[in-house]
Amino acid sequence: MDFKAAKARLIEHLGAEIKDKQVLDVMSRIPREYFVPPQSRYLAYEDMPLPIGFEQTISQPFIIALMTGALQLQGDERVLEIGTGSGYQTAILAELARLVITVERLPALAEAAKKALDGLGYRNIEIHLSEETLGWPSGVLYDAIMVTAGAPEVPPDLIAQLALGGRLVIPVGSRYLQELYQITRREKKNIVKDLGSCRFVPLIGRGAWEE
Ligand code: SAH
């Protein structure tokens, strides 16, 4: 399998709509095939989500590029990711920010992601198993938060973990179809931008969906 050629084709395809060069550059460096199960590796550079077990998926590259760009990272941020899954999105964030704190509710996925990310040599990623409160409240507010599972509404617990001026990117809608929101936290009224429709697995927990 010629991953190099397949990857180059994918990046070119994404470039038709994604104008953020930095995001495309990072995606062209990270091996997505490391993060997908062996039986679907041959599809690693198709622009589609792929199953990673436990009814979860590694997101579609186009959506990943769109969501990453919407965080507007400059390089010195502390970023929170909810839904580590395969760890692929985590790696992208780790290339673009200072520190990534990522939270996953399924221990087996968290362990597999840790292995993949350690194997690639990342040193600026903390992986945690989710607790009662959505996210990872730590006393310090996050500059950016990405949620890679769909929520029924914007969880107030996550807004509370976002710094003023920080961006939250989150799919919000029904269990099966959502709108992707980019929310910028403001002192009074947050700015909400709709980036289009998407389909994510459900965000499970207090303030989101039941299992
Ligand atoms: N970014 C991942 C997407 C994985 S799918 C990737 O591209 O591989 C979404 C993940 O969110 C699943 O692994 C699921 O177990 C996890 N998840 C769902 N609800 C969660 C919660 N409340 N806290 C943390 N992780 C959650």
C-alpha cells in the first residue's frame, strides 16, 4: 500500500475547501494509518470516518481539518479535547498547541491512543479517563476546547472551562445529525458561528446523552 501517494491525494482533495495551510501541513505529516485498526488501514487516506471499535469512529479528515482550523491555534495554547478516540485528532492538536489535555470515557480506546501517541514521541499530551463533569476542570481555563462527539446542547460545564476569548468547537443537535458550532467566549454574549452539518457519535455523560 502506497500511503504516501494516498496521503498526497487526500491533502490535495482537502485543499479544495480547507484554506488553512498550517492545518493541511500538519495533517500531511501525521500518519493516520497508525490510528486506524489494521483491517481498515488501506482506507486510512480516504476522506471518510472509520470504525475504531466500541461503536466509535475516527473522524472524517475533512471535518477534522475544519474543526482544527476553527480553533485558530497560534502555538502557545492549552487545549482541551473531549473524545480522544483513536488519538489522531489529539496528535494534530499537539502539533499546533503547547499542551493538549484529552479526555476519553472508554479505557480501551484511551490506552490504544496513548500507545500510538507515545510511539510517535509526543510529550505535550495528557490523557485522562472522563469523570462526572464533562471535560477536565483544572482550575486554569482552556484557550481552546474541541469536542469530537455530538451533544444535545452546548454544555454549560464546558463553557465554564473556556477562557474569555477562547474558542469551543462542538457538534450540537440530535443523536444522529448535528451542526458544528464555533463558539467564542465573551464576557456578556458568546459569539456563535455555524460551520455546517455533521454526524458524530454521541457525547455521553451528565449534560449530554445517556449511554
Ligand atoms: N477525535 C476522535 C473521535 C473519536 S469518536 C478520533 O478522531 O479518533 C468520539 C469519542 O468520544 C469516543 O471515543 C467516545 O468514547 C468519546 N466520548 C463520548 N462521550 C465522552 C465524554 N463524556 N467524555 C470523554 N469522551 C467521550
